[in-house]
Amino acid sequence: MTERVVLAYSGGLDTSVAIGWIGEATGAEVIAVAVDVGQGGEDLETIRQRALDCGAVEAYVADARDEFAAEYCMPALQANALYMNAYPLVSAVSRPVITKHLVTAAKKFGATTVAHGCTGKGNDQVRFEVGIQTLGPDLKCIAPVRDLALTREKAIDYAEKNNLPIATTKKNPYSIDQNVWGRAVETGYLEDIWNAPTKDVYDYTDDPTFSPAPDTAIITFKEGIPVAIDGQAVTPLEAIQIMNRRAGSQGVGRIDIVEDRLVGIKSREIYEAPGAMALIIAHQELENVTIEREQARFKKTVGQRWTELVYDGQWFSPLKKSLDAFILDTQKMVNGEIRLEMHGGRATVTGRRSETSLYDFNLATYDEGDTFDQSQARGFIELFGMSSKVASARDQRLGL
Ligand code: ARG
């Protein structure tokens, strides 16, 4: 029987050429799988048909938008996941859900190998292949760009020679990856890290310099998940989509960083994640109101570790799962509403209200009605500073 390869298919030039390229290099039949994670752009039926026209024996489209939002973006929100304090893991959270659908398709169509279009320099190859090894230990992996010497020039050549129904002229200077959680742009002009990003880099956000009148949203959270916006019930996918639009038109969520890749390279990345950033800012503040101090401090460390694991392609790892359990436990009381004002590229919390709040007005107030017994503070401070005081006395005795 002819071997079968499942290919992660985007509809673009490289993966369209990869269909025939893999066939010729390995003699295998290719099954194209396109996963909708809210990347927008072309209609998925058009993409499916193109795969068939490029020689795929089967083409399969999975609408994973709700699943991606609920099971991948929401955990990232609950973790307040910002890699290097800045990047909301846009591409990193999409790879595991795509991998899951690739492995399912491989089983369904009897494939022995899974192929993806990543290069050998990035994080995404690691995320795909570690995920595939974990979910389908019997499956092999190939990356035509990395392993079968498929370069851009060869791809254009191949598409033209074989009359593939794909444009070879419009050369985008950037490498772009996008989904509902955000958009990542790299390469080209941006590789000179002194170059400021030009206007054409952006798509999810409008220029914050010329933003319209301020927009105020009231976001209701239940156990750390947005469940309503301005009183209207929303699904996780809808919450992200609505905030993408509203925060995006205010220019919220533009990020420009040099980032540490897993493979040891520093790379310059431009991200746009208006919905993700607005939701994280709101969620973080609701946590400030509802999570007890020590739990909150520890959660920050856990969230950072979670973020690094997910960035490093360890979505399906045991440690990541254990941290999930901790994070989920912390979210039980993260209920309530946040008022978020968005304007000129910033999203600012201006109000919070919660039935599970730990904010006690009578303890906090400096006005009439204060229930806090201030006389107890003296003794507390005395004991709290005791160990430093003792150490300092010793040092002075020794003349240090
Ligand atoms: N550096 C980011 C990450 O590793 C984004 C990678 C996106 N890929 C792309 N082709 N632009 O998550």
C-alpha cells in the first residue's frame, strides 16, 4: 500500500507546492489538512479545493475556532500568559490545537507521517513535532522546507512549471502567522532591529495616534473566563473577536520585541493582539481584587513557568498539566466585572465590582467607619523586622 502523509496546509505557496514536492520526494500520497483557528483570509472551501487541485488525494478542513478559543486561549488568559512580559503566545497556543487535528486526520486517513511547513530555525517546528510525538507516538514527521530542501525560489519555479493554482508573483516581505488570539509578523525589513515598523506591518490594529473617541467596555468574568461584554452574553470566541475589533480600532495591543527563541536565536517580532491584551489587562486586575495575596504571588511564578513551557512547545507535558490544575484552582473566585477604557493605544481599568471581592471598604478606608485597629500595627512591625534587626546588631558588633 502507498504510504500516506498528512500535511498541515495553509493554502499558501509553500504548502501548496509541498503537496507535489512530498509526493515526488517520498512516493507518498498527500492528505492536506487546514485548521481554522480564526486566521481569517480566504474561505476554507477555496483552500480545500486548491489542495485537491495541487494534487492532494484528500483535503480536509477543521473548524477549530471555538475549541481554540475555549481550550487554548482561555487557559492562556487565566495564566495571564505573556512571554518575556510582552508576547501573549499567539502562535505558541495555536500549534497544539493544529497538532491535535493533524494527528486525528492521520489516524482517520491511515497516514504514517505528518508534515508541516516550518523552517529549521524557529519554535514552531519544535511545537509541532513534540506535539505529534506525544499525541501520535507511531507517527513520523517531515518538514519539506527543512528536510526536503524546498526553498522559496524552488517553490515559485515548481508552481509555475506545474501550473499550480496559486499566485507566485505577490511576494510578501514578511513571514506572518495569525489567528483569533493575535498576529505575528517577522523577517524582511524588520530584521534590522533599529528599523521602526512601517504602517503596512499592521492589520489587526489601527494607528493609535489617530484613535477615535475613547471606548469603554464592561467585561464580566466567571472563574477567570469572560462571559459577557456590556451585559451581552458571549462565548470565549466572541469575547476575543469583539475585543479584537474594539481594542484594535483604538490601537491597543501592538508589541515590538526582540525575543529569545527556544533554538537559541534572538529574533525581532511584531505582534498585534488587541483582544488578548485587553482581556489580560482586565483579568489581571480582577485577580488583584479577588485572589488572596500569597496565592496571587505564587500564581505569578506559576503563570510565568506555564508561559515558558507553552512557548517551548511543552503544551502536552505533565508539568504543564499540573500547573493547569493549580491555575484553574486559583480561578474559582475570579468573578465580577471590570470597566476598561480603551484609547490611544492603551487599555486602562477604571472600575471593578465583584461578589467574590477581598477588598474590604471598612478595612481600607481612611474615613469614618474604619474597623481596622491601628494600635496592632506596632507589635506586628516589631516582630516582622526582628530577624533583620538581630542580624544587623551582630554585623555592627563585628564591625562589618
Ligand atoms: N516568534 C513567535 C513564536 O515563536 C511567532 C512565530 C510566528 N511564525 C511566523 N511565521 N511568523 O511564537
